[in-house]
Amino acid sequence: MTLVAVLGHWTKWLLPGAILLYLLVVLPTAFLWGFWQAVTVTLSAFAVHGSLSVRPPILAVWADPLSLGTLIVFLLIAFVAARVSARQTQRVEETQSWVKQMRDVDRLSQRTLEMNLHLVPGPQLAKLIHEVFALQAVVVFDADLHDVYQEGTWSVDPQDLARNVYYFEKSDDDPVRGIGRRVVRLGPIPIGSFIVHGNTSPHTNNAIASLIAISFDRYRAFANESHIEAEHRTEQLRTAVLDSLAHAYKTPLTAIRAASTGLAEMGQLSEAQLDLVSLIDEQADLLSELTTRLLTTARLDAEDIAVHLSPVGMTGLLEEVVLGLKERLSNSRVSMKVEPDDLMLNCDRQLMVALLTQYIDNACKYSIFGTAISICIALNEDEVIFSVHSWGPVISLADRERIFDRYYRAAGTSSSASGTGIGLSIAKRIARIHGGFVWVTSEEAEGTTFFGSIPTKAVQKGVR
């Protein structure tokens, strides 16, 4: 600045004539070091310029209105330049910070993909977020597991704070304290929360919340898939055991029935001995029926089950089933109806016989002695509806949801009738194989009715 002033004095310039030279010094100073540094340089320039004049420095400035105006303009220029520089510097810093945080978000995204899904995600996420963003502290709340996981040092216990963020759905940012709070959502559903203590922007906190939600969802999907696979393997093992046992029972059952038949034909048996032979036959028949059901269950569980679809007349099918259950139906009034009489259904005849047999046998077991059992097969647009109505104990709403599950028996039925809990599950699987479904209604005033719906153009479907 002194060099500029000397150059101006040597060339006989007045202060206004040296404006451009002074600006070359003041503007870079304001941009690079700030307003007060630019003011210092400006006043120094005026002092040097005044000291080279014939009047005292102060009078050289104040006595010349043009010089005084120039000084004010220089100060304004220095102020504006410093403000523009400060804002630009702030924007550059913010941009650099944003770029860094976005890189950190990308790193966190990559690291979450490498997480061990066999382990709970909360502790892994808390550690990753704390490490990647170099935060003072972080806490993650998993609402599904009701656990809080933290990393870093907190001045207060953050566990209740994280739960409150979730329960009150309070997401906010406190830049003064460097605290960010977010509810973690999967779509509109809150599934957890987190709190960070450190230098993160609101946009970064939103991105972290999204990554936590995705990680929670991946963990649950993986756990569910593993659970389904384990259940599938268990089901395959159980099916193999059932099939093996059922076939193993057939040989001794055949021998028992042959022996009891031989004893009965030998004659000369006392009344007590005949009663024992009759009991053997009765229990052998029961075991044979149970074995047949086990074999049917094993067949339905097999992945390579072959369903033989063919047109089947429903009237003849119903008569065949009722005839086979003639003895069990002897204590009930049975009514049958097929609409229309010549109704045909494309289905596996053997499996449909099993479905109807199970429904009617179930009605025989649980209906009140001497009451009516109504069996109906009717065409309803593009489906055939099977229904078996009887009067007996009311099935509760909770039991109706599970009564078709394997081995499940409704409350109170174990004492009123014998059973294994297999039959209705077989009926359900037969309906599903044909692309249909089953359900039950039960009211004290209306009685209990088991339904099955089979499409008229049934196509074989999976049983799972």
C-alpha cells in the first residue's frame, strides 16, 4: 500500500486518481483475510497518502470532500467484499462437509451390506455409525426386540431417550448441542429410533435412518426365510417318519386281523372270548383307518405328488362316501342333496372321497345323538361348494382359525370324542391341491357347518 501511495505521489495523482491501484490491494485483502484487515489497509493507505501531501495527514483527508467520500466508499467496498468472501467460504465449507458426509453415508451403506445377518443388527449398526461418522456417541433402539444398543460416551443414560423418540415419534435436530434424533420407519410403520451426538446434518440423519430401516428389514427377512427353511426341513422329516410308520403298521395289522378272523371262524368260543375277538377287530379297524390317514398325509406332503384330474359325477361320489360310512351314520338322520343332479367336477376322485369322508366322519363324532346331518354339494358359478352340517358343540372363533392345522384339536373335544387332529388338515390340503379352500361356521342357533370350495376347472396347485 505504501508503494502505491508513493507511486501516486510521484506521478502527481490525487487520491481519486489512485483508486484503481488501491482497489487492487483492498479487495484481495478483504477476500482473503476479512473486513477488519481490509479496513486497516485502507486507513493505512490514506495515512501514507496524507503524509506525502503538503497538509497534515488528517487535514489532507478531512479537508478534501472527495477524499473523504473515497474513504467511505473504500470502507463499504471492503465490507461488501469481506461479507461475500465469508459467505463463499462458508458455502465451500458446507459443500465440503456435505460431500464428506455423503461419502460417509455411502461407506455406511456398503458396510451394512456386509453385516452378519445371523446376528442381531442393532449392536452392529451402532458400532458402524459411530465409527464411520466419527461421532461422539450413538444409540439405536430396535422396537421389535425391545433393546437399546449404544456406542460412545453419553453424559446421561440414552436408553430412555431413544425409547421416547420412538414412542412419541419425535424426530428433530439440535445443532447447538450437536444432537440428532430420528424415528426409524419402514414405510409408514415405526420400527425403532436412533440418536446421534456429533457433527451430522439433518439430511445425513435422514439417510442414516433409512439405512437402519433397510438393515432391520433385511435381518427380519433373512430370519423369516431361515425359519421357513427350518420348518420345511422339519416337515420333510416328519413326512418321512409318518410314511415309514404307516407302512410298517400295515403288516402287523394284517396279521392281527387275519388272526382274529381265524379265531371267530374256529367256533366253540365262549361269549367272553367272542367279545375279545370283537374288540380286537374294532381296534384293528381303528388302527387301519389311522394308518390310512397317515399314508394320505405323507402323500399330500410329498413334493412330487401326482394328482389325477378327471371328470367325476358328484352324485355317485356322495353315495359312495355315505355307503362307506353306513355304520357310523346309523345313529343319525342323514339328508343328501346334489344340485344339479348331474353335477360334474374335474378333480382327483380318491382325494375328494377322502375330503368328504373326513367331513362326514367329523360330523358323526361330534354331533348330538339322533340329530340330523345334512350333506350338500352345489354348483355356485365357477366353483363347487361341499358342505356338511350338524348339531353339536359350538366351535369358538379362536379355534376356527386353527382347527384345520395339523394335530390341533379344539378345546374340550378331546374328552367328547377320540381323534388325532390329522383329518381336517388332510381336507385342507386336498382343497388347496385342487386350487380351493376350506372353512367352518359354528353358531349355537345355526349349528356347525364345514365347507369346501373347489373350482369347476380345478388345476393342481402346491400344498404349501
